[in-house]
Amino acid sequence: MTKPPPPPPPLPPRPDGSSTSPTVASPSILQPPSHRKRGSKPPKVFRVFRAVFRTFPIISPACGFHSPIPRSTPSTHHDGHIHGATRTTGTLFGYRKARISIAIQENSRSIPILVLELAVQTARFMQDMGTGLLRVALECEKKPGERVRLLEEKIWSAFINGRRIGYAQRREPNQSDLHVLQLLHAVSMGAGVLPPHLADANDGELAYMRAHFDRVVGSKDSETFYMLNPETNSGPELSIFFVRI
């Protein structure tokens, strides 16, 4: 289990005197995203076919159409990297008895491009990951005439392995999020708990898991993040699918 770097010097208490939630004065280590252009795009016909294929729903006799999860994993290179994907850093973190959050960064030292909170406890999510392949599907509805980038949508219907868990909510990174990511800026991958002084009396330890994710853009309405497993080449243990329908 990889341990995070030593914590920074103690921070001054908040004006209200509380100290259970981590805060920072400013994101001094994290840098803004580069906003670089994505790599070369495949031919238009192939992009359209790939986007349609990836948004095929799974048909369930009991529940109808839901959870548009692909049935197969894209081909990978010998190092596990998915062909045509953009490598990012993904961090799952949260108090064990509170909801888990997912932060996506261009790299471990950049301000996140996405912070998403799922309606599931951190301990339960981590436990489910230990049992095998986990697929998170996030759906939102298209709004006619509204031009919003896919990852900027605020509310998502959330499914884990086809089971509805409620909703996921996108939020701007707050001071607590930035503090966690600053503590982990030197960690490329690993899992564990953050220093005890960051624990909450009611919600328990602040746990985290960090790994590289391959970002695959199917279309303006479909993106997928595949967690890379450095130990095997058997495919991702966690996949997060975003789709606008």
C-alpha cells in the first residue's frame, strides 16, 4: 500500500473555530489545466460508428433500457495504454462513512477538470472494487438548444454494474478537494488513508485511491475513463462511462 507524502505544516483554524474538514489558503502546488488540444481524430465515419457503438444500451427484461455500458474493453498496448486515448490521473477519495468523490486531473499536479460526487459510501465503493470489475455508468438528458460540454453537466443518473444507485453531482473543486489533491501531488498511484488529523469524528478516516485513467472520447455526448491496472494487462478494474441521451 502506497503512503502519501508527509503532511504540510498545520493550517490555521477556520474563522468558526472548526477543524474537521481540511482547508487550504490557495492551491499553491496544483497548476491550471493546459487546455491543450486532443490528439489527432480518426476519420469522421469511424468516429460516428464508434460513438454509436459505445452508446448501445444493455437491455434488461425487468428494467428496460438503462446503463449504456459497452460489453467489451478497447484494445490496449503492451503497457496497458488504450490506443487513441488520453492519459489522465484519477483520484477516488472520501470519508469512509460519507459519499465518495472522483477527481480527474490532466496529471497529479494540475487542478482537476472534473470533481464528481457519487451517492454511495466510500467504504462500500472501495469494498465493491475489491470484488472484481466495477463499471460506473452516468447518464444525463440532452437539452435542446443548450450547448454544454459533456463533463460540465451538473446532475447524472448513476448506475454501478447496472444497479441504480441514485444520482451523481458535479461540483467545482472546493478547498477541501484541493487540499487532498495537494497532499497526493507526488503520488502517481496507490491507495490508503490520509493523516489521522484529517479524519472526521463521525465519518471516519479519509481514504483515497489514485491511478492513471485513459480518457476515450466517443463523441460530444459520450466519454469513458478506464482505470489502468499496472500489475496486469487483463483490462481495467474500474470504468466510468458518461453519456448524454
